[in-house]
Amino acid sequence: MIISRHYVLAAGGTGGHMMPAYALGQELIDRGHHVALVTDGRGAKIPGKPEKMDMHILPAGRMGGIRGSLAALRAIWKGRAMASQLYNSYEPMAVIGFGGYPALPSLLAAFKHNIATVIHEQNAVLGRVNRLTARKVSAIATAYPDVQRLKSKYAHKTHLVGNPVREEILKIRDEAYPSLSEDGIFRVLVTGGSQGANILSNIVPDGMAMLPISLRSRLQVIQQCRAEDIEEVRAKYAHNDIPAELATYMPDLPDKLKLAHLVIGRAGASTIAELSAAGRPAILIPLPSAMDDHQSHNVSEMVGAGGARSINQTAFNAKELAKQIQKMALKPGSLENAADRAKSCGRPDAVIDLADLVESFGPTPNNKQKRDYSRVRLDGSPAFAKDKYS
């Protein structure tokens, strides 16, 4: 007999919060459960929501200044009341928060109703809402083994699961790194997040132009740019006879990643999760304005493993970029080795492990049998110790 449950996912209005929520939602739906998503107006506009997942938009405020904080508190309290109404009718087995202020009202309402709660942290620094709720939640799921601002006293309920990625990205993992001979095409993919990055448009073409002719003549660049930058970038590549495909949006990004030998981009959680899942070496430039400088921490694992190089934005210039590309690309086999190192950081079972953790609160679903988990809690005890099947 299939035991169907109700779950509520709560996520902030950015792609970094929403995409893992979408992935978990689809996994839970595939397991026969009913799933509702709570977000704000921004989150509702982000594409990718599973067709069978209901969406609810609740008010949520962002703290900032006395007047702004008072307005935010009123919005949060109103959102909490609306979430309570939803729980009265929906009766969720658990509420799962993915960070961002829009997740806070739903978690507060879950505490009020004594509903099991799980928070998922995509970055290597625990976000503000997750810090606020960490003490009271039932479990904490992390994407990295070392998460800053996560108190050691929570190790008993902290589980390393990874950051869920798209199925199209996971398929790349099973394929070989694209062949790269000493005189073959060298494909570089440049991404700057959902809106592109102006600094990449300014520096990357000049850095490519500074490469030795033996490498520059083999280049084939695919770069995401802002609309206002794209023609200037196109002119730079044309001036240096470098073939380049430019776009403001790449709906076929998995296909381009599959063919890429090297990736240059920011260090957002989703970017690193996809690079490590697919096994692609990278040069990463952490965004200095990211909350709590979390992108600088996000790169640590991949850089430490030898799968990526990180350049601080203050040191990021054409000469430095050219130097780092040469270090990774000129020595035979070095990019292939870096690809393997990047892949070693990947956690392809992230969405499965996260769904298993969520399902561990309540009766065993779908008549599951005892399962041998490779994951452990951060305090060394077996993962998902509350599971009836662990």
C-alpha cells in the first residue's frame, strides 16, 4: 500500500532558493506525495515549477532599518497567520525551508502547529533565516561538509546531502569528459548567473586575447552577457579572431556544459553544484557583495580538491585570467584531471537523500525496507537516525 502524504516547501524569491525546492518537490511528487510551495511574488515568476505542485504566495518582509524592519515584521506575522490557515486544511507531514525571508513565515507557523521542519542550506555559510530557525527545526540539510555559522551543537541533527541539480546535468556525469587533443578545439563556457555579469563581459574577452597563439587559435567561446554588453563583447572577440557564441539567456545550458572543457563564472551554490555534478573544471570569481561573502566559502571544496581555481574580484583582470587559463590548459591531461577532481566533489544523489530525510519524519512510506546510507551526520552518528528504515 502506498502511503501518500502532504508536504509544504517554503523558499525565497531567488533561483538559488527556488531550484532546489523545485527539484525536491518533483521527487516527492514522483514518490506519490502531495506538495505545495510557499513563496513570494518574485519566486512565483521563476520558471521550472513542477506541474503538479500547488503554489501559494504569502507576504514576507526583509529586515533593514527601523522602519523597514517594522514593516517586515508585520508582513512576516501576516504570512505566518496565512500559513497557519493553509496547514489547518492541508495538514502537512513536514515543512521544508530553503532559505530566504519568504520561507520564514511558513517555518514560524510550523513551529506553532508542532509540525516537523527541515531546512536546507545551499551555501557554505548558513543564511540568515536558516540561522534564525536552526535551533527549533527538526533537521538541517547542508550542501557542504563545512558550513560557516552553523553551530556545532546542532551537529546531531545536521545531514550532508548536497544541492539538488537538474536531471539534464546529472546525465552529463555519466559521460566521458570531451576529447581534448593538443591541436583540437578548446571550448570555454562563460556564465554569469541569470542576468550575466558585467565584469566578465569586460575582462574575459581581453583575457582570451592575451593567451598564446597556440591556445588562442583553438578557442571556441560561448558566453552569457547582459543585453547592454553583448555587442561590445562581440566586437572584442571579432577583433581578435576568436569564434564566440553570445547570448543573454541559455535555455540549452546543459548541452553547452556537456561540450565545455572549461567554465568561467561566479561561485553561486547552483553553479558549483552543477559543475561538480557534471565534472567540469572551472575558474570562479566569487561575487563580493553576496550575503555574508558566501560565494568565497562556496569555492573552498572544489578549489581544495583541485577541480577549480578561484580569483578574488579585486585581483581579477585580463592578465590574471590568461595566466590561470594557461596553468590549467597548457599541460597535457591537466584539464581532464581537474574534471575528475571537480566530479569528486559532486553529490549526484542530493535530491534523493534530501527526500529520504524529509520522509523520515512520520510512518515509513511506500513500505520501504532498511536502506544502507553512506551519509552520516556531522557529529559522526548514522544519517537519518530517526528513520524506521535506517
